Amino acid sequence: MGKTRYAVIYRRPNGKYLARIRNRLGNLSKAFSALDAAHRWRCDTLSDLENGRAVVLGGEVVTVAEAERQWTAPGFEEASTLERMTP
């Protein structure tokens, strides 16, 4: 992958840009056709995660309200979630 002016956004061989977020809850990545869109997604997502407006659930970023709906849904495996979240 090629480098861009942003350290955490890479240009893929197919011409798209891959934005990555690495934190203690896991790794997230998303592909974009425009570099500015990739940078904007990364900045917005990091802001939401740091300010408590979003969480990582199942490898995806979801709002806190959506996460609560999924956690309280019937059939949600609480034990496996706790195992993934504890170090």
C-alpha cells in the first residue's frame, strides 16, 4: 500500500484509500474513493469514540443507542461479549 499525507490512511493498488483506526477495543478500517472522505470519516469516528457517542461492537462503529438495543435484544450472548472486553 502506498503512503499518503496522513500517516494512518493508505492508498491501495486499486486506487482506493484505506483509513484505519487502532485502539484498545480493536481495529477498524474502511475503504474510500477519495482521500478527504477517508480523513473525514477517521476524524469523525475518533471524535465519536472518544466523546462516548459511539462504541465498537462486532468490529463496527455503532451509536450508543444502537449498542444498547443490540445488548438488550433476545439472544445476545452476554458471556462472549464480556470475555472479549476483559483483558
